[in-house]
Amino acid sequence: MKIAITGSSGFVGSHLSKLLAKEGHDLVPISRRTGTDITKMPALSEAFAGCEAVVHCAGINRELGRQTFDSVHVRGTRQVVDSAKGAGVHKIVLMSFLRARPLCGSPYHESKWAAEEIVRASGLDYTIIKAGMTYGRGDHMLDHLSHAIHTIPVFATVGTREKPIRPLAIQDLVAVLRACSVDGRLCRQTVGIVGAEELLLSEAVRRVAGVLGKRVFVLPCPVAVQFGLARVFEWTMTVPLVAKAQVRILSEGVVEALPASDPLPPDLAPQRKFDETNIRAGLPAPGPFGFRDLRCCMRFCT
């Protein structure tokens, strides 16, 4: 089966690509690294030729230069849909966020919702996946928690009263994406997907620290302070320790879809818990943050 994957070099896209390639599917990788811009319709239409499905994973969690939420999530999705229709693609699968919704005051959430609406109105067969906080090898969560604990073993909560999360293993997520794109399941549905276990982020941090053999100190921190820290991280780090959109996400909690979505069938429901085995499988090489993680040092470290 010929399947195009946008954001193929990103966290979700790369894991899905490995799974589908192992099964022998003909993949069309689309990302900035492959030189295909999702905002350029002629290039997309050519790339999608002969594809039976497109899995649209491209997205950002912070704005940087011309890479804005509107340009990537909204205009990019519109180009993906138009190109897919022009190329005769039968199915589009969109990676969205669990609590993406309109008129909530967050450009990230609102742009993800706008992308959902474009796909729902496309006339194509579609599945929209509203995924919660996802972890695994090459992610943001375990990667940054691990380096942060190795650097300074202090964790500041997002809010003095934490909201719960349900960490989602990347293996559980890509299994659902595969079912939609290859098996044609969940037609014209918008489904929410979260992990099998509910806990606080501070507890997740302690579990990661335990796997690393480290102690970590948890300090309560107001949401407003975290927004300020996120702004500094976005200015200074190549991949921010936490972005403003992520502070908003964590301040709300990540346990249920909003608006309410279609349920997953039992055989696709995530089963993996955020335990030592799954944490260890997703950890990067041990080590602290360094100069190469700073934007000002990027050109000297490449």
C-alpha cells in the first residue's frame, strides 16, 4: 500500500514510518528534511500521486519565524487536503491534539481545531486522532525530563495544584494510526486517545528519576511563572524545555478529549502503563543539557 506521511522526520511520523516500512508498505516521506514543503501545493500533489492514504503528522508546538501555527496547522493542512483530493487519495488521517478547540484563547489549540474542521469538511474519508501527551524514544517528554534531571534535579510543577495526565506510549498511538491508514478503520470519526494510566506530572517525573537512579525535588510553581519561564526557554533553547503551548496544556490537564470525541474500540485502546519498562525503552542517552541546546550556540555546534 502506498502511504504518504507528512512530518515523517518528526517524533510521531518517524515511529509510524518505521512500523509501516517493516510491514513492506510503499512510503512517501514528506518533511522539511526531504525538501517537501506542505504549504507548496504543486510539490505535494506530485508527492501524493498514487497514494491511497495520507497521514498528516506535521505540526509545531511553538512559533519560530515563518513557522507559525497558522502557516503550519491551518494553511498547511488546507494544502495537504487540496493536494490529496487532486491526487485522488482516498483517506486522510490527521494528528491533532486531545483538547484542540475553538475560542479558547490559545493559538495552538485553536489552530489545531481549525485543521480538524478543514479535514472534516474535505469530502474525503478521514479519521482525526486527538492524542494526549505522548512519550517514547525521540520524544520531547522523556528526552527533556532526562536531561533536566541530569542537569539540575529540581522540577517545578505547572500550577500549585497539579492537573492529571495520562501519558500515551508511542507504540499505542502508531497502532491506531496504522489501523486508520492501512485497515481503513474509524472512518469519518474524531477519536480521543490517552494512555492507560492516570497520574500527576510530578509523579511521572519521580518515576523517570527513579529509572535514572536519581533523586528529584518537586517545587510548586504558579502557572504565570511557568509561562514566563517558557518564554525564556523559547527564546534561548533550540528545543525549549517547555513551550508556552505546553504550559497551557499541562495547566488544563491531559486526560480527556475536548470537545467530546468518538470512543476507541476496545482492541485499539492503549494498554501500556508509564512504568519502568516503557520509560527505559524511551530514554535518550544519559547526560545534561549543554551549549548545543542553546540557540545562540547552534551554528558553532553543527
